[in-house]
Amino acid sequence: MTSKRARIVLLCTSIQTLGNMPSSLQSIGILSPSTLSGTPAWSVTFSIDGKYLAVCFGNPNTHIKIWCKTSAVTSLSQNETSSNTTSSEDKQDIDICKQWKLISTIREEHTRTIRSVSFAPTSSTLSVPILASASFDGKVLVWECYPDATTSTNTSNDDTIDENTIENNLFEPIAQLEGHESEVKCLAWNTTGSLLASCGRDKTVWIWECYLPGTIGGSETTNMMDNNNEEDGGEFECLAVLQGHAGDVKSIVFGPSHSQWGEGDEVLYSASYDDTIKIWAEESGDWYCAATLNDVHSSTIWSLGLTPSGLRLFSGSDDGSIAIWKMYTANERKRLFPKLTGKAVCSTDGLWNCVGKLPDAHSSYAIMSIDCAPSRVGHGRVASGGGDNCINIYREETTTAITEQDATSSYTGPKFTIEAVADDAHDGDVNCVKWHPRDGTCLVSCGDDGAVKLWKYQRE
């Protein structure tokens, strides 16, 4: 297959590629192979502890697959270690891939393409995963795993088992959230699992309050099968239906408010077919649109990526560009951007300003996915997947402090380097790419070809 990507030496003042690409991004395994049935893989998610991995698939073979990472690592024999054809490092990569065991395949409940899956950030506290799924059938479902899922026979290290034929379903639906009038496109949990947001083709964003088992307000049990009380699986209440976008809402993500918008600790970002990003904040129990970021992208914004600090936002668009946004406090807004002060909803509101743009991040193809590495992995890299079938890893070259120059035309913005590229990562659009929450060398991706792949990122 001919690559859609032509190697770019210099894209713009904000991004450049390294000539010798000292860092690398290599495929270390395929968890689910490419299919010939035309079934795309749309979304991939890790649990917060990195132990579980879920992927959702679209029509005509709509389903969800869930893997569990076992602790067993196949030891290298002396012959394997000394082999001239397979290095110890290669063997370790193979072992890492084999640690992921398919434990569940969900085919029930949803009747159309499943577009998004997201684990609640509670796996470590509950000891069992809770997963939300969103579908073009207009429904959001919340699933809970049986207590003994991790000890299922499917997690054995029997290499004779063809995992792709496993049809066990160890997850049970504990809630069905309805309200969207049509296709649901994306899901996002807040940091505590107390809120779940959904968005869709009906141009709305819904925010649900969640009382999950084992959390504040939820039941003490960690699984709905423990007793006969149906409410033990968790309660969900719609807090708000947010309207304001003029087109499909494609992507949403929660982030810290830094006390710059509303009274709440968190805000919600939404990206839309209308080429804008909206910031939603909470005050006195009500959610409102605190700001609209526009006039940067010229087409649909497919994806959002927020840094762990919540001070930097990346947006990927169908126009082929990635925009880099920076958060300023209310005092900085008044001092550095006096002309924009009148546009603030409240005098205490901060400001998001576009400080850089990567116009051809994926050779002018759409940016389908962006993910910022978690803070605990320690390297601050950004990954993106695009319509050119490729995955890029970016490194920021310069870190500029907030100064008066940010408000002047002479400020050229942050400089980013494409540090590693996986050409032809998928045989079609790369729909989603995610960093492992605890291992800064591991990523997972899925694409239009239906494949789910593990990747090893090696820094220079």
C-alpha cells in the first residue's frame, strides 16, 4: 500500500520533523486483526489503573471487546535470550502483547454502531471495571464486570486459544441513559466518576450525575450481583442538557477549572461540526456556556486533547490542522488581552487563547484523534491519529512563560517537533489513539480497518 504521507521537512514555524527520527514508534502486537467485513473500530479506552482495555466497533458487526492485562510474563529461555534472530527486547515486546487477554465480547443491547467507550475512573477503588458505551441508536449504557472476571479461564496463558473467537460476556448493563434524539458520538467521565457527559448529532451535550458503587453517594457493594437491590449498580440523574452548538458535537472532555470559570472544580469542553469549541462551567448547580473558541478552524473539530495540568488544550480538525490553546487567568486576561475583556461572560473568567497551529500535522488530512500523555509517565508527549493512516508523536521544543509577548504579533507560539511517526499504522483512518495511563512507552490505536494495535514508543 502506498502511504498517504509524504515526509515533511518543515511544516510551519510551529512544527518540524527530526531528520533522523531518533525516537521510534513500533507496533508490538495486534489485539484484534483487521477485518474484511467493513467493520471499523471507533474508540479505545484504558481503565485508570491500566489493567483493562476496551474497544468498540461499528456496523455491520457492532460489538465491544474488553481485554484484561494479566500479571504473568513469559520468561525467556536461555536459547531465546542468545538467539541471533530474535533479541531479548523483541521477546519482551511479544510477552507484553501476550499479557493482554480477551475477557469479554459484548453484542447485546446496542442496535447500531457503537461510537464511544470510556471506563469510569474508579477501577482501582472498586476492584472491578465500570464501562460506559455510546451508540448511534441514541442510547448510553453503563456496564459492570462480574467480580471473577479477572480469574476467568480466558485470562490463562494458553497460546492455543484463539481469543478472537471468544464470545463470553462478563459485563452486565447496570443503567441505560436515554435522552439524545439521535446518534451519540462521544462520552467523558470527570476525574472522580461523579459526572458522565455525552454528546451527539442532536447538537446537545448531556451531563449525568452518577452514584457508582463504592463511591460517595453510591452503595457499598462493588457489584450489582451481590444482592437483590437493583439500585446497587449505581444511580444516574440528568443534571443538564447543554444547547449552543450549531452542529453535531463530536468530542468532549472534562478539565480543571482552576477557579477561572464558575464555582465548580471542573469545566467541560465540547468540539463540534460548527468549527467551534465551547467551555461549559457550573455555578449554583446550573451549567452555562462560559466561552466559545472560534475563528481558528475552518472545518469540523473532530478531537480534543487536554494536558494533565489542564492549562493546554489541543484541537484536531477536518481542515488538517491542530490548534494549540493556552489558558490564562482572569488577571492575565485583563493585563495581556484588554481588548478581549469585554467578551468575558464574567469579570472573573479566565481566557483560552490560540497560541500556535500545526497546519499540516497529517499532510492536510483530517485529525481524527489527539491524546496527551498522563503526567505520571513523565515525558509530556502528544499523540495524534489522522486520515493519512498515520500516528504522530510530538515533543514541545520550547516552553515559554506567560509574558507580555504572548499578546503581541511577534509571538510565534510554542515549537513542536514530530518526534516519531508510524506510517500506514492502519489500512484506513486512525480513529483513536490512547496512551497507557501508567506506561509512557505504550499506546493503543484502532482504525477504519477494524484493527486494534499496541505500540511501543521509545524515546531518544
